[in-house]
Amino acid sequence: MVAQGFAVFETALGHCGVAWDERAVVGCQLPEGSPERTRARLADRYPSAREQHPPEHARAASEGIAALLRGERVDLTDVPLGMDGVPRFHRLVYELVRTIEPGDTVTYGEVATRLGYPGAARAVGQAMGSNPFAPIVPCHRVLAAGGGAGGFSATGGVATKRRMLELEGVHLEEPTLFDL
């Protein structure tokens, strides 16, 4: 995905980023630990983009992400996403996952079944692991079988996923010794 610009902005979880082209958001970046690391990650992912003031569609996305990470119930489904180059199955997964409301969760298997691909939970997990639009595509709301956290590829891993879910009022059960 080619981006023409990107911006870094502050949220309750740290500095996030958004990249865009003239039509849509082409990527998001969850916090990397510092504004400089978030900026560097965006520059690596979108080498043709330059940091600049965002146009309206990217500014609205940034404001929505910041509100979501403050714990507000925000609907980001109208943020336009540039999915050129996104594999078809991943696009289907992202479109479905975008409909999961804040505070709700589903499992990888449930996503696969809803898409008409029962048994494709791992493929859904792979799509979530390469999600370039988090949290606009709220992959943190997709859990492992049995409601476990599963994986999370953002900095901080599962701890970040848990924190994002807690902001939405979802509290996952901690595994006990007998669950391991």
C-alpha cells in the first residue's frame, strides 16, 4: 500500500500513527513505546510518505482512535480504508471484524464460520496478525477458542490486547495453573 502522508498522535496508550492516501487510511500504527519509534515504524512501512498534517479523513480516524483508546464507545466503521493489495480473504475478515462493537468479542473460529469458512480459524488468526489497520479493524476483539486472549502482534503483545479490551469493559479470565 502506498501512502502519501502519515501523522503521529497522542492517545491514552501512547503515541499512535495513521498513514493515508488521497482517498483513505492505508494503515495505522499502535504505540511503539515512544513517539520516535512510532514515527520510525510508519516511515519504514510507508517509505514514500512524509509526515504532515492529515487531511480530513485521516484526522477523523486519528480522533476516533484517540477516543476509542480513552475508553469511549466509538464507531469507526465509516473510516475509509485503502485495501489495495490486501489479499481477498484478509479483506473479508477485516470487513467482518469491523462490525464487532466495542465491548463485544468473537473467536477466530466464529469469524471463520460467519464468513462461510468453518475450520479456517488459523487463517483468520493470520489475517489478524497482519492487520495494517488496528484498531480501526479491531483485531483486539477477536479471541482464541474458549475466550482466551490468543495472540497479539502489537508492541506489548497480549498485555496490550487485554488493556484495549479492558478500556471497552471486557475483562478476560486469567489462566490458572490448571488451564496451562
